[in-house]
Amino acid sequence: MSTLEGWIEVCEVDDIDEEDVIRFDHEDRTFAVYHSDKGKFYATDGFCTHEKVHLSDGLVMGHTIECPKHNGRFDYTTGQGKKAPICEDLKTYPVQVESGKIYIKID
């Protein structure tokens, strides 16, 4: 567990390549954690809002994640749906990097 109160440790910074996404499961929830081409980290709910396919299997392009099932797209920095069939935005979560580790705050 994290030494930062209320923050959950996800992984080491080096565990996510630039312009990539990983799956992170915590208790009964799942998240997608992204490493942008600018070196920043972001987190969203893990499943596409259209058909509940996990976004970690999708393609990261710039600040966009493309769902692997129907090619809907989200801006993972804001959660905003960008391409049909997406009709509901993703929830986003604060991310913090400390001592080479990535943490998210989910509550």
C-alpha cells in the first residue's frame, strides 16, 4: 500500500512505456493508467463506456485511447468521448508520481 494517505500504488514509472496504457485492478474495480508522449501519467475507468471492453487492450495515439472492439475514442486526459459509438465520457482519476512510483486516488 501507499505511504501517501488515500493514494493507491499502481506500479513503477518504468512499467508503462511512453504512449502506452496498462490495466490496474484494485478490489472490485478496474482502471486504465496511461503514460503520455509528454511524460505525464493519467488514469481513467478501465472499461469502455460503450460495451465494457477493457481499454488496456486499445491503441494509444497522442492523448487518445481507441477501444479495441468498435474503435470508439476517448481523450484520456479529460475522459471526453471523441468518436462514435461512444456516448458517455470516462471517469478520470488524479495521478501522482513519487519516488519512481505511480499512485492514483480513486475516492
